[in-house]
Amino acid sequence: MTKVIRVVCAAIIEQERLLVVRKRGTTAFMLPGGKPEVGESPEQALRREIDEELGCPLTLGAELAGDFSAPAANEPGYTVQARIWTGQLEATPAIAAEIAELRWITAADAAGLCLAPLLSGKTWTALACAGLMPQLAVA
């Protein structure tokens, strides 16, 4: 039986570019976010994770509809199950905590990057279907 890691993520989009991060010691880019702590609501966890990882507050938007699960990028034998919200940063993001790199990417940029399975699958489709990144529909 596959073990499940539950996470919360933010799809932060500015000028049709999506913010992705790569953790130290890994190769795959993913949406920023993380695991809720005991007693935290998913929304509280996401705000805390964004503040820890990017050093700025997050204004939450709508939660993306769908089942977002995929093999974990960095934990063999695990599946990641995510809840994903749109959001807007209230300051300029900066690398913090376990983050090694951040990038703002378009669909064309994504083709040349190693993306976490969660991001490269249903998440791209959901962003395009929601009209959040129109270029994804033609990429």
C-alpha cells in the first residue's frame, strides 16, 4: 500500500508566469507549500509555509477544484495528495527555509525544467481550464 503525504500548495501567477520552487538537495520544481501541522487548518498551513519558504505574506484566492495526487517527487514509495489554492504574494519573494531556488515560469519554460509529477500532470490542466494561464492550453 502506498503511503500518502498530504500537502497544501499555492499557485501564484503574475503576468501569466507561475512561481515554482526547488528544495535544497532536489532537482524537481514544484508549487510552494508544505505539510499542515497538527491543529492547523489547510489555509493557515499554506500561509505559514509561504511565509517560511518565501519570506512574505500570502493572500489566498480560490481553491482549485480537482483531485491532485501524484507520486511524490522526493520520497520514493509515497503519493502526494494536495489541495491547491490560487494566491497573491504581498511582497517580493525571497529564498528561505529549505528552498534552494525559485523561478517564475511560462508553459514554454516548463518544457525545459524537471517538474514534480504533481505539477506536470493535473495541475497544469487545472490551471489552463480555470483560465489562469491561457498559454498552457496551446503549449
